[in-house]
Amino acid sequence: MAKILIIYYSKYGTTKKYAEWIAEELNGEICSVNNINQKSLGDYDIIIIGSSLYAGKIKGIDIIVKNFEILKNKKLIIFTCGLADYSKSVHINSIYNRLKKEFPEKIIEKLKIFYLRGGINYKELTIKDKFLMWMMRKMILKSGKEKLSEEDKEFIETYGKKIYFLEKNNINELLRYCK
């Protein structure tokens, strides 16, 4: 049986919940990116890293770059957690382009990437995050409603609300890949 490690970064809890479900279903070990013992990464057959999308960045994935020599023969999986509807190719392409900026091509080729819909409750955001969201909304609206992308329209529509797409069955494809 494969030895599996699930590493996650979760600011508001949605990514952590997905990581817990994955660990439970795969009988894997779980740990926050803040508590990872990087020296033990070589002990695992499958490394799964989950992160929310935060200000255009995928937190915690630098572990792969820093430890690629140890990890290059492992099954490497990343799951991102965000509000976008990943059944739409525009959102998948957007995240893939972010990953291409984070990783050299030799690493991208080794990764299997999954996109899970998360959630947000604006009332629970930090002041800094509320400000960033407000600024993003302001910039999007400034460009004019007729020029909005689908992603921008979804952002404007959900701004200020409590939205959750968190469902356990969202991890099914990832689980099948690991088994």
C-alpha cells in the first residue's frame, strides 16, 4: 500500500477540510504546510499539496521546487481550492498559467492538478483580505461592465456574500487517481 502525505495551506478552513477528507479516504498522513518536516518527504510514495488561491498565488507549492530532487520519482498531486467554476476551461487555463509561473516545465510535467471549489464568508475575512477584495472589485468595475470576463462577473455577483461549494464528492476524481 502506498504511503501518502497530504500537505495543506488553508487560511479560512475550506482547503483543510478537503485535506482531511482526502487523508481519511486514502489513509494518509496530513499536515499543515507550516508544520511539514521536509526531511521526511522521501518517505512517501504520493505527495498531495492542497492550497487555496490567495492573491493569485498557490501557497505551499514551493515545497516541490525546493525538494524536487527527492520528489521527482514520487506521484505529485496539487489541488487548488477557490470559488471559480472549474468546469469552465477559462478558469482551468487561468490556474494552469499561474502554475507555469511558479514551476519550471520539468516539474509541471510531473504534476497532476485538481481544482476543487471552495467557499468564502466575507464577514470572516481579515481586514487586509476585505481590503484586497474591495480593491479587486473596484478595479474590475472600473473596466466597464461590458468588458467583464465570466470570472469577473462571478466575482462581482458573489462579492460580500457567504458562498460555499464545499462537497466531499468533489474529491472523487483525485481519489481515483491515487488508487
